[in-house]
Amino acid sequence: MDVLSDAIAVMRTGRPHSSRTVRFAPWGFRFSPSRGAGFHVVLQGTAWLLPPEGDPVRLGAGDVVLLAHGTGHGLADRPDTPLVDALPASDGSWPTPPDRGPIGADETLLLCGAYQLSRARAHPLLTELPPYVHLPARVGAHPRLRAAVDLLGAELAEPQPGSDAIVPALLDTLLLYLLRTWWLTERPDRSTGWSAALGDPAVAAALRALHADPARPWTVEELGALTGLSRAPFARRFTALVGRSPLAYLTWWRMTAAGRLLRSEDLPLRVVAQRAGYSSEFAFAKAFKREYGVAPGQYRKGA
């Protein structure tokens, strides 16, 4: 798997949910902070995003907003419209609004959703994101992202046989497209941090190799040779962009992936240790406790 897919997979818990709804002006909702991530897409009409800090942001038809950190915020037809608490049902849907609003009322069609994420060991790909990511609609821009939005909106508007399986898959796809679009094309400064790491051929190739086979006993020399660089220049470049040395990042990722296996899979400790690159359960348990502060068995029970 690639780095972005892995970063999402290791944080994801539960099922994502979404809803498609029409709102007639005036309307305004207050979303409380959450541990997950949420998004809003304006399919028709306009809306205003009201972040906790900073100026309101106008959203036009086709605009997408991702709140990767679960930041509390408002969403309304106008910046000065009073807000009421958004209280979605357990499946993520909102109370059904009236079929028709007041005569002459502006109409907004929204596609909104949320993801359940564990932030215990969030990947820096996500922690580097701003409080909200706004992707404005532009003609010809981001066709794959737009296709995912269209497919999701169609499934929610007219559920068909198989929709219960299709919608969560489309939500996962949409999240990956949102993040990839931001990191690779929309981030204001792509010369530093993980945006630069993903765009650097040598560092990106090393990251793909580490994520594809984290159990392999990698050396810095091997990773450098894989990317066409000698040991020292490769190590300097990797550390500068990723924020950890190659082997320190490998250890962090092994322990992060092992924690996910312990949370979500009923695998023998021996298998988890092997997948984390340890031939000895004792050595794995020692490394895991050093990283998490508890033994693997205790961590599994707590999770």
C-alpha cells in the first residue's frame, strides 16, 4: 500500500456516514467538535462555512470542504443567520426538511458526511492539515474528485441494490481524493513538510518501500540505493522532509501498524510481532511497551 492509503487505514474506525439534504433559507447549523473528520459539499446553491476562528468562507456550487481534525464550525445560508445545533441521527442522516420552503426562499442542496478516526497515533500526513481544507469548484479541475462526489450523491439520492456497500466505499474513496488533491495540487506551500516528501522522487520511493514491506530489516544503505542516492545524502533529505530519520520513521510506523492490528484483529502476538519486523515476541513486546507505555496484551484489552 502507498503512504496515503496506509495513513488513513491505520486511523479509521467504524463506518463512515453521509447524507444528502435540501435546505431552504434561512437555515444554519452548529457542528460540535468531534474526534473524527467531516466534509461538506455544496451540490446546488450557496452556503457559508463559519470556522471558529477567521472570516466566514463562501461556498459555491461544487465547492468541497474537509474538516480533518473534527473542528467545531457552523454552516449556514448567510454569515449572520442564527445557528442551531446539528443533531444527526445515529446513521448520520439529518431530520428531513420540508419538501418546499417559503415562496422565493433560496434553496441549497448539500452532501455532508463524517468519518470515525482514532487520533491516538495520527499520521503526520493528517496532523499537518489546516483546520479546514477548501477546494473550490473550477471547470476541468480535479475530475476524479468530482466523479466521486457525483457517484456518492447519486447513490444517496436514489439508493439501489448494493448501496449499503457502495456508499461506505465511495466515502473512503472521496476522503482519499480530498487528501490527495490537497497535498499534490492545492496546498499553498508544497516545498516543505509531507507535501514535499510525497513530491520528492527519492523520499517518496523510500516511503513506498517502507510501507510496502515494513517487516523487512531495512538499512539506510539499502533505501539510499533504492532511490539512487548514497547513504548520507539520502538520510539528510529524508530526515529534512519527513521529520524523522529513515529508521526512526520505520520503527514508528511498525509500532503504529502493530497497534492497529492489536485493536482490530484477533491475531496471535507472534504474528503481530512478525508483521512488525520482529522475530522474537519478547523483543517486540519490549519495543511496543517503550512506544505505548503498556504491554501489547494490556493495550489489546484496553482497545
